[in-house]
Amino acid sequence: MKRSIKIAGMASLVFLFISCAVKKEVLISGETMGTTYHIRIVSWFYKSHADLKAEIETRLDEINQSVSTYMKESEISRFNEFQNPDEKFVISDDFYQVMKVADTIYHLTEGAWDGTVKPLVDLWGFGSTGEKKKIPTLDEIDKRLLDIGFDKIEISDKKYLLKKEASISLDLSSITKGYAVDAVAKLIQKKRIKDFLVEIGGEVYASGKKKNGSDWRIGINNPRKNAALDQVYKIVKLSDRAMATSGDYRNFFEIDGRRYAHVLNPKSGYPVENGVVSVSIVAVTCAFADGLATAVVVLGREKGIQLINRVDGVEGMIIVQQTDGTFIDFFSDGFEVKH
């Protein structure tokens, strides 16, 4: 009789263990970098993730303190105010890592992406200075162009920067969200969590699989100015890869029926007008995908696709809007969408 009770008790424990060992998808969300973040974690255990959320938000705060141009006391803001050419400006590891990615993209794109474009961004009214959105004069643009050039900053492996000209300033916003995605992904991986999705302001990193064992499905937003944020244009399957999208259809202003978007050509000083309204890049890291997506918007469809196809481990989709308002999609050789 006692043996029967013991066996029944063990069976109950086994049943309880099996019942508890069911994968659960946990959502962690909040605000950061002037936008929102959403993290989905597939876990075997029904437990609180409050501690993990606290760690994530601490990490995001660290990155903001390093490279946010909207924070006056951040490292990048202090660097922009630094007026001593050829004097070392010591930086944190976060700032250093972002600058290394920036340097790679600058040279890879032959200056189509340039992290020193801040004077132009501010001039057009798209920056953090609060300047009014306007069409600058040719003289104003030419004057600001003198302060553009990522090669005017020396990046030392000993984690310091040197300005070659005092007027040089940085805006790395087209990389920092992607870098934050990568940093949060690394934090989660250190917890030995394999299956998760990190999204910050539309930039994502997908690891492993969803709860049902399938790849993560990431929607690319419809690139129309009035489209809802959840209006999907294309769907991409993603696993152990990052994806970032850049476009000119959200942040712009119109004067006399002409649209001026926030993506600027660092060589001409003017907003890009080549028909490209959205670029999505899939890569190993989100920081690289983020910056490259912006660069391809500047490069345009032909040079953009050529560049993507040249870079190992990178795929992309470019959406071009025709004069009649319709869209045409252009894909790199290995880019796949879910129909």
C-alpha cells in the first residue's frame, strides 16, 4: 500500500515537472533613446524577469550616457564641445566600439556614410539643437561642409580620440540603436538564453527560434508617410542575425510641395533625392546593419545593391518609389522575403 502511494507521488511529481517544463514567451518592454524597446524571451521556466529588465535598462542607460547627442553630459556631447585638436579625448569601451563600426562603414562606403555630418543635420533642423527645420542657403551649406570629414578624427586602439580640427563634431545616431540591440543581445546570451528577439526602435536581433520552433518573422514597415507603424510591407525570416531599416518616409518636412528628408548626403550637404524610400539590411551585427542601411539610402539603388553584394554575410532590400507613387523592390543576391 505504501509502495503504491510512493509510486503515485512520484508520478505526480513527474507530471508536475513536465507541466512546468513548457516553453513560455516572456515580453520585456520599455523606453529608451527617444523610442521604445521590446524583447521577447523564450524560457522553460515560469519566473519573474524583473531582474533581467533592470540589467537591460542599466545597460541601455550606459550606452545613452556614452553616445546620445541629446544628453549634454554624455561622452559624445563632451567630445563635440572639446576644442583642443591633437589632445587625447579618452573614451569608454562603448564609445570606442561604436566608433570602430563607424570607421568601417565610412571607408566601406567611401564617405557616403559620415559620422561627422552633425553640423548639416543641425542646419537643416533634424538634430538635437532645436534649430527650426528650414532650407539653408548655399553659403550656409558650404560653410558647414568645411566641418565634415570622419577622417579628421583619429581613433586609437588605446581608447582615445584625437580631433584634427576643433570644429569637428559627431552624430552616430544611425548606428547607436543597432549597437544597443547588440549589447542587449550579448547580455541575454550571457544568461545562457538561446531563443530571444531584441527590438529597439525597429532595429532587431533574432536569436534561435520562436516558442513553436520556427524562425522569427520580422515585418518591414510600409514606407508610406501615413502608414501605421504596424502596417507590414514585407516579412523576413530571421535567426541568429540582425536586421535594420533606414528610410526617408518618417522624418521630413515639406515646403512649397517639395519634401526634404532627414537622410543627408555628407558630400553635397543636401537631403537625398534618389527615389530610395527604404533600405533593410540583414547582417551579423545590428550596429553594422544600422549604419549600412543609412549609407545605402545615400548611395542609391544601383551602387547600394552592388555594395551589399560585395560584403560577405550581408543581404539587403531596397524600396524605390516611382513618380506615380508605386514601389519597386530590389534585392541583393541572397535576400529572402516571406510571401
